[in-house]
Amino acid sequence: APSVRLLPAARSLFDEPLAITVQGLSPRQQVTLRTSLQDETGELFQACARYQAGDNGEVDLARCPALPGGSFSGVEPMGLLWALQPQKPFWYMVKQDVQSPFQLQLEVFEGHGEPLGRLLAQAQHERGFLRDGVRRVPVREGRIRATLFLPPGEGTFPGIIDIHGYMGGLFEHRASLLANHGFATLALAYFKYEDLPQEPTELHLEYFEEAVNYMLQHPQVKGPGVGLLGYSKGGDLSLAMAAFLKNITAVASINGPVANTVIPLCYKDKTIPALHLDTQLIKVTDSNILDYTDTLIDPFQAPGNQSLIQLEKAEAQFLFIAGQDDHVVRSDYFATEVCKLLQAQGKENFQILSYPGTGHCIDPPFFPFYPVGNHPIFHKRAVLGGKLRPYSVAQVDAWLQIQAFFNKYL
């Protein structure tokens, strides 16, 4: 009888590869494989691929090419995971409770027909976020609202503060996965969470400074400095922290602006204004979705622009991760221009990773592709950009590069 063999067998971490093989088929038999995963709201994500078994009656995704007609084609060992797409259009997969795994279902159907043929075999698999021994510690110290993830063991670990974009709330999926790789990671909320302001009129760098001090005083965080991982608005906040605060050693910015955006940022007696948005430059696509690519004005073209973050003052190392098809922030352009300024100051403390066919949202590996979503500022449906296959490659590469960067400098 046909059966599905998975390696690891019952459970793996969400960012880990999974080997998938179907055995016990007839030689050259045609089958369709389908993966399904429900998120915590009950929304369904699915991917399917068509295969033909070898002469040995086996389909090994690491060697067998998927045939045209499914979610992907060609030899794609992880295609059934990275190609998962929401059945409800424009739905974003969020993991609220990282202590419970996602349940992945894999089914094998006879033939390549529509509707699907007879069910031949199936298997369940857990995709988790916490390795055994990783501790999740809610943090309510002073004003800080956060969650700290500590790797197993009693030693000290490189410390990272993980700051998300301008959506509000607390996102733990990235921080929890980083802790599995040996980093003490603090997922930090900064508005729209518990008793933090719901709609702040300004942000204060002192709040973020408190988080840095919390990490440096923690007995399991290895000093003398910490790393920052910022996505979107979290990217420009991380850069501002590096420019103004002490003990920031390394900053990785994922599709982040290099000027202060959305809302004024205050530190002591100084206020950095938000970069101006030109709503006249909003475009509308054929599918009636808004494209905000050009709405942020160019801080490099406005002499003396007060929003541009003075990165030449920072002592940190910088890693700029940019999607070349980002339609929210022109992150590739911003990273290139700010690095030219740093170079002109005789600095070499930066590197840029630029990914073709990749949009604004770059999550850890195997999170579903999210090309259209809610704009964080305008709260309307917007083009985020990217294409499925290049995005899946960028996810995996960027994740490895982020870890290598922090391992090197922390």
C-alpha cells in the first residue's frame, strides 16, 4: 500500500527543511500530492503538485520533478511548504501562540485530474516554533512589554531585539525561531499592545533604550552590546537606535527605510520628524489594488532633510536586506544611497543583500508568500510585491545570512 515517509518523522521546526517521499506506488504511477495547514483563525492554506513515480514506485521530492499543473513545477524538495497559499485571498499567516505547533497534513491522490482522484495515503506532521528546552519568558519590566526567548542551557547567549513593522501588537514567530539557533531574542512591542498607546502621536527612543538596558543586564545575555533585527518601520527604528544609543553592535534591517517614517521620533530634547508622504503619487493597479511605491518622498533629494537618520554617528555593523520588488519602501534604493553616504565618510561597516523578485514582506523560511496585503499606514489593500519562487529562495537565504551576520558580530 502507498505510504508517506517524512524526515524528521513526526515534528520539525517551522524554518527547517522536511524530506518528503511517497513509497509503494506502481511503477510510473501518476499522483497528486497536497499539503494543508490551518492557521489559528481557522483559515486554510494549501499547495498541490503533480508527480509521476519512478520505476521503483517511489516519489522522492528531492529528486523527482513536479509536473506542470500544480502550485509549482520542477525539482523542489520544499515546494509543498513554500507554495502554501491561503484559500481566502490576501490572508496573512500569523503565529500568535508559538508554544503550540502548526499541524501539516499531507495527502496523496490518484492521477492528475480535477477534481482530485482517490485518496491513496496521508500523513500528519507538526511544524513547531520552539526547540525542546527553549524558554519563553514574558517581560513586563518598567515600561517594556515584550517576550524573551532563551536558548537551552545555562550559558550566556548573543542578545538580539526583534522589532516589527507599523502594525502594532507583539509578534513572536521570528524571535522564537532565532532562539532555536542560539540567540537570546527579545520580541518587543511598541504600540497597540496591553497598556502601550493604541495610536501614539510620537514614539520615544527612551522606551527602546530601556529594552537595550534590560537585555544588557540579563545574566544570560552576552555583552558588551546587543543586535537589532528590524522589519519595515522596525528597520528605521533600529537604525535610529544605532545612531543615538550606546551598546548597539549589529543591526539587520529587512526592507526598512533609512529615514524616520510615519510618526515623529523623540529622544531627550531632539525630535526627528517623519518623512513626508505624497499621497498624490498613489497608483491603482488593474485589479483595483493600491500601489504606494513612490509615496515616501526621497530623503536624499531634499538637502538637509531632518528625517534622514544620521548613520555615520553609529558604531554598529549594518546588514541591509532589500527586496528589489518592494512596493511599500524603495528599500533597495534607500540601502544603496545610505551606504554611499557611509562610504563617503570612509566607513565600511555595511553590507547589502538585494533579492530580485522579492517584495516588502520577508518572513523566515516557509512562511506563505504575501504579495498583496494591508498597507501599515493607509490601512487599505496594497501591493507589497514579489513573485512566489524568487521569494521562497530569498526567505531561506536571508534567514541564513541574518544568523551568520549576528554570529560574526555578536
